[in-house]
Amino acid sequence: MSMRRKSLSASRVLGEVSKDELSELPAPANNVYCTKNFAYKAATDEIPQFAWRTLEFIEEKGIEVKRMFAEEPNPDDIKKAESEIERFGFIDNASYNIRVSSTLLKRFLKNNLPFGEEVGTKVIACSGITNMSARLKMLIKQLELLSPSYQKFVQCLFRTLQRITMFTDVNDMTTKSLYEIFAPILFNQYNPDSDNQQINIILQTMIDQATAIFGEKVDEEVKKQAMRADQIKRVLEDSEYDEFKQDPPSPTSPQTKLIRSSSGRFASASRRKSSNPSQQCRSL
């Protein structure tokens, strides 16, 4: 989907949130997503737009891609994508190799562990329940401890991973391939003492049993409530975005330094997001 857009008035794009309100939003406690000082978190949203858009793009275009999540893209493409997110809060995923999207998603998850140490430990402990029905019931109970935003994001993530395993003959990605990739990303970082076998068991369960755990489809109303990023948007002129696409700022440019500043002024500027994200995590 092209990210070009007509010039829009502030009232149309920002909806219920005025520019003055945007400038007064407090700086988030944790403004790190993929890399240091990368993609500031919106004050009223736990999941940034680029993460939702990226997960949706993978769900739409990456299911049958060979060795999805297992291969890395060109490092220069990652740097360009990161610069684009720093400035605009999102990227045009379709303009990049899809492995840029998979790498950005992995970095986001690694630096914003959905489960955290407390919930993660409880989730891993479910692997010790041998009866599958009882394990699923306990797992569902522990996942309810997540915030609404992360509940929906984890739901979309694992239903996408489950779909990938349905096309193993095309993409060469099995459940084992996926849990070996995501174990160190989702759990090992904050649970270094956890038994790897336990982590593998619980990830295998969450991938293979995603439908049983999360249901047949995403609750659209709950998802909308979880994704409040569409209330904080940024007016983008065609010329501004096109200029960036043609000549993105260097990491040392004054423009980039301003974007990376941790002060409230520039953090507020970087939180001005794009227009509404498209539908996330389509149901099967």
C-alpha cells in the first residue's frame, strides 16, 4: 500500500486530539523499541504503529516466504527503515524487502518483551502441566495478566506464526524453526535462568494451539480499544515524505539529532503518528 497521501487539515487527521494536546503529552518512561532512542512510544498507546503495521504486513505477505524470520536483510535497508520510523513513526513496508519487516518485528519484541519477567515466568511454568487441556486453561489465565494492547498483539503474533506453520512445504518453516528463533527473543532475555526445554515446550504450545488459546478471530472492538494510536497522528505533506524517501537524513544530521533527543519537546514531535493504521491481523 502506497504511503503517499493528499495534504490533510490538522482537524481531519488529528481527530479528537489537538496539536496543543499533542505538544503537552508527557514523555514516555520507555521510549525504546528496536534500537536505542528509536521510535518513541505514544503516551496513550503501548504498541507503536510501525509494529502493528509490520505484523499485519507479515501476516498478509510473509506467510509463504521461504525461511521467514530465519534470514536477515541488507543492513543498509534496516538503517534506512529505522531512520524512516524515527521521523514518521511508520514505514511503507511494501517498499522494502519483507525481511526488513521481520527483522524490525523481532527487534521490537526483543526490546519490548510482551510478557515481562513476572508474567513470562508464569507462562513458562505452564510447560510443566502435562495435560494439554489443563495447560491451555492455565496459559490463558496467565496471558490475561498482560495489558489489553499486548494481549491483542500477542494474539496476532501467534496466530500469524501458526499460519506460517501451515505452509511448511512452501516456506521451510516448522514450529521447531519458529520457537528456536523466538525463544531468545521472547523469554531468554529477561528469564536467563529458565530451562530452554520449558521455553521450547511453551512456545510450541502457543504456536500449535494458537486458535484454541486465542480464539478463531480477533475481537475487532477490543482490538480498536487496544490500538489507540489512531488518536495520535501526524500531518504529513506529500513533499515532506517524498523528500525523505529520496534522501533520508544521515544519523549525524541535525535533523536526526533532534528526532533522537530525549527532551519532552522532541519526544512529543516524534510521537505524532501517521493516519489510521490499516486493519491488523486479519482473521483466518
